[in-house]
Amino acid sequence: MNVVPIAFAFDNNLTIPAAVTFTSLLVNAAPDTFYDIFVLHSAKASLDKHLLSLIDDTFHNCKISYVPVGDTFDNAFEIRGITTPAYYRLLIPTLIPQYDKIIYADADIIFRLDLSNLYSTDLGSNYLAATKDLGLNLSDYGKKYIQHLPNVTPGGYLQSGFIMLNSALIRQDGLTHKFVEVAAKKWKYQDQDTLNIICHDRVLFLAPKYNMTDYSFYYGLKEPAKWKELYTIQEFQEGATHGNLHFNGHKPWRKWSVNFDIWWEYYRKSPVFDEKFYFDFYYDRLNELDQLPLMKRIKILARYFVYGIRKKP
């Protein structure tokens, strides 16, 4: 059995999306992969564990543990609706000391890849592994922003929504204290800026398939010439077809977004599926749905009636 530790950090606003994320992770796990899941949450606020307990009851290839986090980031800078749990990933090496290497992921990802092969990757002297942030590395605004950060250069700015931490080395070099110190400043991209500033020259960059953000699809489809500054078109095609989908922009449970129908497919497969919630989302958007191309509408209906039916694992 391949045990893969993976941590998430969220509050009660994201328990349903997190349950869908967990479902996708476990549905697409290899037969010999077992996920040791850690949920980081504020020690001051009670996390509603009822919905997440349904994951434990439904799947047998995981264990979910809850890790309360103290007040280290209670007064941290918040922007764009991103709250303090976003900073908790900076504390993972000390909060989960039993592992020398661990994956962190945001709770708005649909996993379509088993992560055991990635977890077996040797990080060497790198503090972490991550994909590149295409929105900031490729846009004119992003390039200017990155140039104002200490130590970071355009093209080498990481995306922090999916990372693998070299916890042993981070603990050895005392980086957690540095993370907290740098995060105390009002960086626009919060924890992500912090990780880039501290780990800038000790990052193993991953193929985009591990973290296909909304910008991955924008540049891969709309501006492939820019995409090719960082990755190959073959890597885009692989990520678009089989990669993990990170809804870091518009959230599919709130509004239309890139690949929203795939999120809803996994929502239907999840043990938290609620018919009324699903119906209300689509019924309120029938006019928008009717304006979609015919093949797109067929794809959505197929995901609803064929692929989106939950089966026992």
C-alpha cells in the first residue's frame, strides 16, 4: 500500500466543496493508494464535520484527521475574500511532524490523477514542488508585480494551491519562523507571495497537469504562444484531458466557470449530493444554459445522466 499524506485548510464555508474535492481524490486513487488526509482549521471556530464524516463512511482508502491551528495568523492580511486558513499551509511541517514530505491542496480542486507517483518524487535540496502561476508569470500586470517582490523573477513564480512540501528540510532549516515573519507583511497574494519570496531558488517545478488553474485554460486555448513560454502544447493537452482542475477563479458551485460541469459531475458522485441544491443551480440558469453551443449542452447532460451517477467505491 502506498500511503500519501495530504493536507487541506478551510472553514465551514468550504465544507461542501471540500467533500467534493475529497471524493474526486478518492474515486481516482489507484487500488493500492491510501490517502492520509489532514484538515487544518481554526482552533477558535468549530468546524462542521458532519458532511466530511460522510467521506469516511463512504470510502475506505483514506483516513481524515483534524488539526486545530492556533492564533498565529488571526490578524493576517486578508484580500479578495481569501481568509486566514490560506496561511495555514505555511505551518504544515510543524503541525504535521510525523511526515518528512507532504502534499497540500486547496479545497477547490477536482483531482483526476492518482498522486502516489508524484509523492515518490525525490525533492532533493528543494523546499517544495509546485506548478507555475500562469496568470502572474505570463500577463503584463503579473510580470510587473513579480518584479517588485524580493528574489523572485517572472517565469519562476509558483502557484501555491497545490504544492508538495519537503517538511524535513523546512524544519531543519527553520523556515517556518521565516514564513511567519514574511507573512506578517501585506502581500497582495498572501501565502503565495511568502512561499515565493522564501523558497524562490529551491523549487522543483511540476508539469501543469497537477494544477490546471483557470489561467491554464485561458492561455492554453486563447493565447497558446504565451503558454509556450513556460510549457509545451502537449503538456496543455495532457492537463486539459486528464489533469487536476483547480477552480481558483469563479467557483462552479456559485456560477458558470471553466469546466464547471466536471465539478458538478463529482458533486453528484459525492456522498454530500443534494438534489435540490443541484436542481436550483441549473434551474436558475436555464436561460444561460440555452445559449451554450449544442455540443456543450449535450456534454453537460451526459455528465448528469451518465457519468455523474454516484457508485459505491
